[in-house]
Amino acid sequence: MKRSQSLLISDDISQQLLSIGSRLAKGRIARRMTQSEVAVRANLGRNTVSRIENGDSGVAIGQILRYLDVIRPGQTLAGLLNSEDKVVSVMNQKIQPKRARKLSERELKDYDF
């Protein structure tokens, strides 16, 4: 009888896998790559790419590393966890709302508490 991997791991490990998957997914999206494109380049199935991004504990570490090598060539898993992805940072800055115009002196005075 097959056992579910998610029942055999602790919540802490599950959170770490979700964090890795989230960072990989954000990196892929920031580089404007589809899951299918990453799957082809990493020689993985698209379903496996989805499982990696969702933090599935049944995915082999080698598959995660192949995925990482496609979106961030030369990056190590430790580097992924310890450093900020500059491409993701730029993407986040672009999507933050910006003021359409500067406030006038009167408006600034009204907002000054």
C-alpha cells in the first residue's frame, strides 16, 4: 500500500518545501517562463514542475536542482535560500503602485500631521 509522503514529514519540513517551491515559482515568473518551457529545458514533466512549485515532498532533489539550473544557471540550492533574487526584486518594484502625480504644497500641508 502506497503511503502519502505528506503524512510522513513534519510541519517544519513541509514549510521549507513550500518556501523553496515559492521562490522557484517567483523566479520563473519574473523571468517570464512558462511551466512547460521550464519542463522542456529541465527534462521534466510539466506536472513535476507544478509539484516542485507546490512543495510536494515526493519530488526528488535532483529534479529540484535541474529546475533551479534552468531558471538560475550556476545557482546552488543554498544560494537560493540565502540570497535575494534580483530579477524578482525588480519585478516586485515594477508592480508596486506609484503615485500618478506629486502632491501640491497645499495637499502636502493638509497631510502633514
